[in-house]
Amino acid sequence: MIIRLLALCALTVACSGRNMPPDGPRESVDGGAVVDASVALDASSLDAGPDCVSGDQACSDEQMGSQTQPCMPWEEDCERRQLCSDRSVHWCRPAGSCLAAPSCPLGAQQTDYPCGPNESDCSIQTMCGIYLFCRPLVNCAAVPSCEDDDEASRTPCGLNETQCLRASECGATVWCREGPSCDSIPECSRGVATDYPCAANEPYCEPSTICAKTRFCRF
């Protein structure tokens, strides 16, 4: 009887040990957390992988290709493709002859700079490859401004830009970045510079910051 009890205890300890995590610091995983894709995933490891396109044509016959206009997060019908032969990246959009144009909803007006990722009162209206950034139509003339030491721009804050704040006034928005101001402009080591922040889980996008200015490089 004693031998049987000892064997049962040993089996219980062994089985419970299989579910114990290894020693050391642990990080909680929040599936809904906002992350900067350039930090969460090294996109260089994905270039020219098994999904690259063989032959000389990256886009299909029903698509128009571009090497200078990256797919943006709101473009559901745009595809990124890479040729296996020369590793060149192409962004492919439908080539259909669509003549319709989007418009801002009632009570909103078109603006010439992008909506921020967390700018709830700004909407993106798309149709036939055209997109508009629509903000509330208000009857006032005040202009948003930044603190004296901050650099104001029309480029929204990136998801992980901790030293960037949004300032809104009378339907207009600017984004304020901390840091020394100078004349240098951020450059991309690869890809094309854009003004719209990298979306969460967007692997082929990384920020470039200098002199309190940020561009988002899509490649």
C-alpha cells in the first residue's frame, strides 16, 4: 500500500511539472494591444520569400502596378507583390475603368492631410482608387498649435511615438513632436516615404525620425 501511494505521488508531480513555465521574466500578451509593426516583426526576413512572384510581371493583367505608390492600410483591394528575379516590390491595384468619386458625408469637409490612427472624428472615404480625409465642418476660425518647444506637422503620430501629441481646434489637427528642431528631413533606408503611420501588424513599414520629424517608410 505504501509503495502504491509513493508511485501515485511521483506521477502527480511529474504531470504537473509539464505545465509549469520556465523560470525567468514573463510578458503578458494582449491580443488587442496596439503595436508598431516595425518593432513587432522584422519585415526583412519576409522579403523574396516563397510567396514571391516568378516571371517578369508582378501584377496580373487586371491590375495596374506601381513601384512608387505603396498600398495604404485602408486600401483593401491593393496588393504588395515582389518579383523573385530581382526582389523588386510592386503595389498592384485594380485596373478597371471606374468613374465614380468619393465625397465627405453631411457635416464634414475634405482636408488635405491624413487622419490620425486614433482621430475618431476624421473618416477616410474611398471609391475607385480615390480617397478623401473628412473632418467635421465647424463654424470657427481658431487654429491648433503646439507648445513652444514642439515641432508641429501634418504627419500623424505613429503608434509607438511616445513623444508625439495631437492638437485639434475647430475641425483642424496638427501633431506635435518633442525634440530639437532642425532642417534635416527623415529619409528611408528602403522603400517609399509616406505620411501615414504604420498600422498594427503591417510588416512592410517602418518609421524614420530626425529633428522632431517622422516619415513612414513602406517597402
